[in-house]
Amino acid sequence: MSKNKYEIKLTGQFKKDLKAARKRAYFDAELLNNVIEMLANDIVLPIQYHNHLLEPKSKRIVGVSLSSQLVVGI
């Protein structure tokens, strides 16, 4: 992993969600890693990912739709 602008911290809830997502046939780990790297390097996500805030700005939690069936809170 390269040096990122922001530090990536995985929460317990994210780990649980990731474990459940890995069991789904449509889960793409490479796509998720690419999106996390883009966010960590402060790169604006392409419109196809439907980037949106899940919590108030102070918490900086972001939702990203990787497919029509999978939404990830980062």
C-alpha cells in the first residue's frame, strides 16, 4: 500500500460488513480497494459511485455505492 494523504482505520462494523460482503457473488474486492485508495488519497470519486455523507461532517463517514446491491460506509 502506498503512502496515503489520510490514514485508513478499519472499524469493527466495517470488518463485519466486509466479511458478510465477501460471501456475496457480486462482491468485487479489487473495486472496493480502489475506491478506498481514492478516498485515502483525497481523489474525487467518479459519479458512478454515488458518493454521499452518511453522518454529520464532523464524523466524516462516507457512503459509496459500488453496485446497485452493495453500499459501503467508509
